[in-house]
Amino acid sequence: MTRTTATSALLLPDPAHSFWARIAHEMADAIGSGTYAPGERLPSEHVLADQFGVNRHTIRRSLASLGQIGLVRATKGSGTYVEDFAVELMLGRRTRHRQNLAQAGLTGGLQVLDARTERAAADVAKALEIRSGTSVLHLQMIGDGGGQPLHVSDRFFPLPRFSGLDEQVRQSGSITQAFASLGVPDYTRRQSRISARLAIPEIAAHLKQSAVHPALYVSSVNVDTEGVPIEYACTWFAGDRVSLTVDHDHVA
């Protein structure tokens, strides 16, 4: 199975640019692979400098960059520790919020923050393969896990096919169950596009994340069993609380 952890590659500078960036990537990979466990104290700057053959200033800059994206935290007089609250979420052909949480040993659901009918903008129309200006249902939602907000999303559904979907989501806390109630028993992810951005203050506030910390931004399209687009979503994931893994082979 081929998996690519997106967090370090997206939020850290290109490792080809400098020694400190390369070291930061190697440290992030070591954290992601479990070489350094959540809550574990990292080796001292002196030890890491010897290990990588650089000076302590370079190591200090590498650790600072890891702290900025939420992978580690520095405790004055004690050392630098791996953060222990990151949740790994899977992006695959069948991406389900509750299933992802269950695999991480957490519970949670989706909450509707706002629901409205509007005319599809050009990007929404293109993703849903409908004419620009066609009516769509627009839901702004927040997804939580273990009592913490993990992501905020704007989701668009074609109308009139999904009229009433917002009420179904409010009742169940699940897009999957809402789809099933409206005659879509299964659906798959056609694509996911991931980038790292600074969230606007409103989004950062919903995520309970500092506005100076990058968030993971994912745009995605889900299709029904006939390949017809049924959902276009733009989702902000808390960059200091979530690790995204792209699973290219997982189909169920």
C-alpha cells in the first residue's frame, strides 16, 4: 500500500533550499514514522547538530519551523517535545469522517453552521458539471473529533436532487447517512487537491488555531456510482492538529 503523508511536504520549505529545511523534513519524516513518539523529548540541539553535521543555529531553525506547523513544542529549560494530539485522517476513494475518527480511536461528527440556496459560481459549476448560475445547496460545516474542531468546510450539492439534505445532516451528523436517506447508498472521491494556506480569521477561529499557523486546504469532488458529481467541498484542516494521508490503493 502506498501512502503519502501530506503535512510535512506542504507546510515546510523545499528541502533543496537549505540545510535547515532538509533537516526539518527529515525530522518531520521521523516523527511521522514513529521514530519519535508523541510526547517524546527530542535529542538536544547539541546531539542533533552532531548527528546532522551542522551547527546548533541550523538545528534551532529547523526545530522552530517544526514548531510553527505544530509538530513539536519547545519547553523552556526542559527541551523540545513531539506534540501528542495530531490526528491522522485518510483521503482515499471512500473518505468518511466518522470512519476516519474511528480508526484514530476518536468519536465525533459534522455540525451545520449555515445552510443556504445560491447560484453556482464558475468553480462550483465546473466541479459539479452543471451550468454556472444553477441553484445549489451550500452548507458551511465543522467537523470535530475527540472534542476538538478538526476541519471547517464549504460544501456544495446540486439542486433539486439534494433538497432537504441539510436537515438530514443536522439530524444524523453525517453526510453519508444524509446521502443514503436521499437515495445515494454509496459514493466515491474523484479527486482531492491539497495545499497549505493561511486561514482567514473566521476560519482560524472556528478551528481554534492561531491565524499565523498554516492550515491544510483540500478541495474535493465526490461522485455517485454512475460517476455523476454530487458534492464539491472546500475544506480547511487544522494544520497543528491534523495529519493527512493520501491512500492511493484503499477502495473501501
